[in-house]
Amino acid sequence: MMLLNSMVKDKEERSYFRNMIINYAYALKNHLRNTVVESEFVMQLNSKETLQYKRDEHIPNQLAQQLITRVMQLVEKKELSTEQVWLVNQNLQAFTDICGGCERIKKTPIPFSYSVFFKKFIFFYIMTMPLGYVFSLGYYAAPIIVFIFYVLASMELIAEEIEDPFGQDANDLPTDNICAAIKQSMHELEQV
């Protein structure tokens, strides 16, 4: 946004880009959670335009397309040069790249075979462990085996918990806070 702020002189255009960037952040967060929370969007982009999107389609891609289209309109009006567009395009392309990376993380679960194998391994390892430790440790083998079971079972639960890091669980990424920080940063740039 700082780049666009320095290139685009019209306040209405800067307002449009600022609000669309805020909307993109919230759209991506909601897309990764398979929801749409319209109350988070800035519906009034500038004094003339409101946010338009199709709810049943990929909203982040729609917003990225609208941003790119708007940049091209500024080129046609000769408000941006081709060199400036090249710089801006790299940043706009990053939106789509980040979205794709997040989608790959979300859609790549821990393989089922890995999960089943790890559970079977824990079961057989814990069941055979007393045979190895009972003669050398005696009754002390029981708490040691319980502790080892706790550690291995916890590792399996952690793997299942981090499988979808974009949700709303306590251990998930703080995407709500990230979006709020982006929104605050965009409003701070408005003051500059």
C-alpha cells in the first residue's frame, strides 16, 4: 500500500486500494475457514463505490482480480506508468501466491496411513515395553512406561491438532489478529 500511496495521487483511488487490501485479508481468512463474514468487509470502498463479489465463488481471487483491473484502468488513464505497474504487479501477484500457499497447507492433511501406523506403533511399543524394563527396573518400570506413553500419544495429538492451522482453536494461527493488524496499518497509512 505504501507503494500505491506514493504513486496514486487521487484520494478516492488510494481509499479504494486501502479498503480492498483490508477486504482481501479478511476474505482470505474466511476462505481458509470456509466461511464468509460480511460484517468484516469494508463495504464502502470510496465515496462512489461499494464492494462487489459473488459469495459462492473464490472471493480472494475475485478481489485480487478487481485490484489488478483497477491498476490497469489507472494505466489507461495514464495515472500510472508501465514501470510503476510492474512494481505494483509484483505485490498484487504476492496476494495470489500467498493464497495458494495457504490453500496448499490447508488441503494437505497428515496422511491417513501415517496416522494409523503411528497409533499402531505406539500401541505395540507400549505393550512390549514392560517386558524389556521389568527385569532391570522392577516396579519403577510402570511410571516410566506411562510417561513414555504420554509423550508418544501427545505427539500424535499435536500432529492432528496442527493439521488445520487456520481454524479458530486456541492453538491455531492468530488470523483474526493478523487481519486486525493489517486493517490498522491501512488506516495509519490513510493519515500519511
